[in-house]
Amino acid sequence: MLNESRYIWGNVNCITSTYLSFVPSGLDPAGPMFKSADPFDHLDSSDALFVEAIHTDSDFFGISIPVGHVDFLNGGTDQSGCASSKFDLSVFIYFPVYGYVICDHMRALHVYMSALNCSCSFIGFPCSSYEEFFAEKCITCEGPFNGTCPQIGLLKNSGITATPLPNQEKVYLLTTATAPYCAHHILVELRVSPLDKNADVQLTLITVGHPETELRLKLNTDEMVYKKVTAHPEQLCKIDSVGLDPLCVKNINIGRGVPWSHVFVQVC
């Protein structure tokens, strides 16, 4: 039986000042033939006083290794809203070849343009992997950044005040499928009573006028607390409703009529 769900959101503010200096930004730096090359032959942190890189297609056209002082990983491979980068011939029937080939790679450019237009903020969180980030194990800006997370855009050193500057530090963030691609990071915590069999539950965050955010959680018999970070185009206090859709898995139907309660923490 589901008995509690929590939704926690952290505020993100728009850039209000710019740093008028040349700050090299690697917009999904090229990967083929460069990953194993000498650092002299590809972008790296020695190329300027501060170098930031945004990785959106590191499994194909982009490079899969950190190359800047700070490397923003926005999915890193397949971007939301783009066709799958796996070579399936059927994809060419439904998607233009041009858009299919470069959609993931070009997302870094569009994200950076949105950051410069101040459409929204893109803040990265230091973490060891995307799996750790999604599992809510990296939701602070401690460690090498002394409590200030780096931000894509024209802030001096991406807003980092720590000295000495970090080097090849990977930070993670989520974006949406459509422009301006910015998202509010929401931590979903779900507490359940003990289950006899594994099951799936789908949560839907709904804000009128915006695409719905769907999040599926796999429930196991040996766990009672589940946490996952997701992206939503609006702040928590602007979510109009939260849908809960228990699914029938392995012949176990949790059922729509099962009583459940939620704690909805509004922070704006």
C-alpha cells in the first residue's frame, strides 16, 4: 500500500549579472579522433584561465572525457526530444536525417543560447555519475565548489568562488525536451508499506500549459523508501496536480482505490 509521497524542490534564479571577458565554452566538444589525442589537439583546461564544457552527445559526436575546469553533463548521450541515437533504420522513416544526426550534438548550443538569453538558469550539481545524481545522492554544492554550484552562462568562472579552481570536475543537470530547455530539479521521495511482490508506480507532475512530467519508480520487496530526481518546467508551487498511477506488474495490482496520503512541500 502506498502511504506517503514527498516532493521537494530547490530554487533556481536567473543570471542577473555578466562577466565581460572571454570565457571559452566547449559546446559538446568533438569526440571522434579527439578523445585519444594529445590534450594539445583538443579543448582542455589549459587553453584559458577558465574553460567550461557542455556535453550532450558524448556517445557519438561529442567527447566522453572531461575537458574543462567544469564539465556540465546534460544527459551526456541521448537528449530528451531527440530521436534515439542508436542506429535503427526505422527511425529514418519518422525523423528527418539532418535532425536525427545532429539533434543531440546541437542541444548544447541551444542550451547555451537559452542561458545567455536569461530564459532560465542551468545549474550543475557535482556527482560521480548520473546514476548517483538520479538517486538523490548529489543534491548539494559542497565538495570542490565550497557550497556554490557552477552555472552555465557568462558568470565569472561559472559562478565558482572556490580557490584553487577545480579541474575536469563533472557536474550534472537535467533539461526539458523543448525550448528554452530549462528545468526545475525536483526530488521525489516515495514511502511505501512492505510489498509481497515487485511493482511499478508512475507519478505525473501536471502544470497547466506545460508538458506533463512522468516519473516511473520500480518498487522492490526489500525497500520502503524511494528517491529520484526529475525535471519539471515549473516550480513546485506551480504544480497544479500530481497523478499517481499504480500499474499491474507480475500479477499484483496495487489498485487505484487504495488509500494514500501525500506531503506537498511548497517552497517558492
